[in-house]
Amino acid sequence: MLTLTQRLNPSKFNLTPHHELPLTAEERQRSRYRFPSPSGQDMVLDLPRGTTLQHGDILQAETGEYVLIIAKPEPVFTVEADTPLALLKAAYHLGNRHVPLELTLTYLRLAPDPVLQHLLEHLGLRIREEIAPFSPETGVYGHSHHSDKGTKNGD
């Protein structure tokens, strides 16, 4: 079992991960949890409370091994519009409902929800149900910043 205690800034280190850990968007919000890994070796997160992991993050285990966090494909709605303004309006309405949302210039992505699907269709947007990596915005106060020194608390 690997206990992962530190998040490192991959741009500050030349690291080659020993393992990969695919996690859903919800799982990447957990700071203390035990996950089975694809390699069969369990991995335990022991990170500061409130840590939100992102695709591409590198964690260091107590053994010194490095683990690459991968955004695991999961069921999502991918929303597209005919105009940027229509997409912006959809983001506004979803934001008012505090919906975790991945934002890009050409699409929005969110967890499937039939009520939100109806709202988006009513706004005239196209919705594709698919299995894809989901990386919602963490917000201005999110705990997704990287440590330059690889400290345990991410500061």
C-alpha cells in the first residue's frame, strides 16, 4: 500500500511517475481516502483537508515513489451552442445553481442530471451524453495550487 502525502509541482521537478491513479472528478476532491489502483496496489490519500487534485498532478508517497493523477473518464453531458453568447448564458444559469462545471471556449461539461438537461435543451443547446474526463473549475478559493517546494500542505 502506498500512502500519498505530498503534491508536487511537476513544472518544478523532472519527475517520472512510478504509478498512475485514475480518479473521477468527485474522487479528486477527496483528501483522505483509500483507492485500489490499476496495478493492484492500494493507494491511500493523506493530503491536507480541502485539497482538490487535478489531472496531471504528481503525488509523492512516503516511500519516495511518484504517482500521476489521471482524470478518469466518466459519464458527462457535453454542451455545445451555436454562438458563444448562448454558451455563456448556459454557464451563467448553471453557475447560479452551483453546478460543478468544466468550461472551455467551445463547450461546457457537467455531470448528467435530467433537470439540468431539460433546462439546457430549453435554452436551445445541444447536449451529448458521453464518457469523458471531467475537470470542473475549482473556483477562486479552490485548493488546487501547486507547491514549489513539495511541502505537505501545498503552500
